[in-house]
Amino acid sequence: MKTNKIKLFALAIAFFGITSFAAAQKSYTLDAKSTFSVAGTSTLHDWEMKSASGTGTASLNISNGKLTEIEALSINLLAESIKSEKKSMDKVAYETLKTDKNKNIKYVLKSAEKVNETTWELTGTYTIAGVSKVYKTNVKTTVTKDGLSLQGSNKITFTEFGMKSPTAMLGTIKTGQDLTIKFNLNFNL
């Protein structure tokens, strides 16, 4: 009789342990407050293009108000949602991004490693202009009662993604090779 009670108790602990683990991992959807930008230089001036039209999901573990695991993260951004203050610049950017064949800019997480309570190192694949490259990205995380924010940036170059630096006005204005991708991802809890 005593053995049956011990087995029943062990079974209950195992069941609740598995249930707790399964419930801890949760899928979240990117909200409308998320922002994306790409910035660079040219022989005329520095420039920046922005978008707030990304979609995405994340599988996260948040316990006691702290992010404890990033299991999955996937972001999709319509390439032509990125805008500057000038339509002529947008047109050149879309040609450079080859948006006629590559409608989206994508990011897919491969792994995540916790650096400290508010910093994580993400390893993931960016797909831009039809070319995929793996990058490491340090992100700052903030958990509030309403949601989770991931902020970070990456330095890339046009040539890494098979693109040519844009020029304008018959080549008199040239864009620098280096770009900075910045993001602020918000997920509602």
C-alpha cells in the first residue's frame, strides 16, 4: 500500500513537472509598436530608411518577470515597406534590394545564449535581396508587465548580400558600402 502511494506521488510530480515545463514555453506575436531601420552614408549626406510593418513570432520562456529562454524567433519585413523621406531614394533602394524578385527581408533565429539578465547573443540568418547570411547579434531585453522588447543592431555591407552600392545623379552621389540595421521588437505578453 505504501509503495502504491509513493508511485502515485511520483507520478503526480512527474505530470505536474511536465505540465509546468510545457506551459512555460509560450508563443508570442510581434506587435505594431515594433520598428526597423537601415542607415548608411553617401557622398552627399547620411541617410536612414524606416519601417514599422514587420510581422513575426517568438517562442519565449518568461519566469518571474525575467526572460529565461528564447527558443525560436522569426521576423518577416516587406522590403518595400522601408521608406525614406524621398521617393526617388526609395526607388533606388528597391532596385538595390531586387524587390521585383525578393519581396521580403527575413530573419530566423538559429540559437540564443544569455549573456546577463538583460543581454542575449542571438545567432540567426538574415535573408536580404535573396541572399542568406548568418550573424551574431547582441540584443538588450526588457520585460515589463505588458510585454517584452528586444533591441539590437547589425553592421552589414551591400556586397555581403550580393548588392551593389547605389549611385545617383550619373554617379556623382555614391552610397557608402557599410549599413547598419536597427530593430526594436515588441511582443505583448
